[in-house]
Amino acid sequence: MKWHIFAVGREKRDLYSPQINDYISRIARRLPVELKLFTDDEAMLRAVKPDWDLILLDETGTLHKNSDDFAAFINRLLSTGSRDIVFAIGGAYGHIPSARTRSKLSISLSTLTLPHQIARLCLAEQLYRALTIINNEPYSH
């Protein structure tokens, strides 16, 4: 199993890249992970292989009540098989209809609208936090 964090956006003067990369490297100590940016939603969707599970990050998706609840969700994903999982952050206008059709589920990080760089940082941090919760490590207290 490998995790993929796919996002539509440009790498401009991204103040959050060092923090995002730090969490990606922490996750990578536990399982393979990659972060990849795309110029548009169609390119992102083409990069999702047919046998991968696609999870959309969307303001209308399932909102987990806290980090423990999110960790339980991640634990269920980890225990259901060895398929690669793509966590997809869409473009400025959300996900295209074909992405919604292709995905099995969508989750929300917040009821607030987040800038894309902050959404990437929040997702990476919460994925790492979930792994520490699952493994009873002291990061999450």
C-alpha cells in the first residue's frame, strides 16, 4: 500500500512546503507516501490508476469529529487491504464531476474553506497524527 497526496495547484512561494515535507518524511518512515501537484483536475484524475482508491477532500465530505475519529477511519483504510490510496485536493472550484464519479468517498478537513497549501499541510499533519494515534505514540496528546 502507498499513500498519494494529489493536489491541483502551483508551487509558488509556498511558505508551508518545509512543514508539509517534514510530515511527508515522517509518514514515509511508516509507509510509502508521495505528494504530487497537478496543473488541473483532469491531469490529476488521469494519474489515478484504476486499481487505486480515490478519496476526495471536499467541503461536503464526511467531517470527522476529532483526530481520534479520523485515526479510526485511517485504521480502517489500512486494515482493508493493500490498495494504493489517493487523497485528492481539487482545484479552486472543487472536484470535476468525473472525479466525483470515480471516487468511493469524500472527506472534509473543516467546514471552513482552506487555501490549498494549508489544506495540504493539514492533511499531511492529520495523516501523521493518525498514524501516531494508531501506534500509541506520544505525538498526539
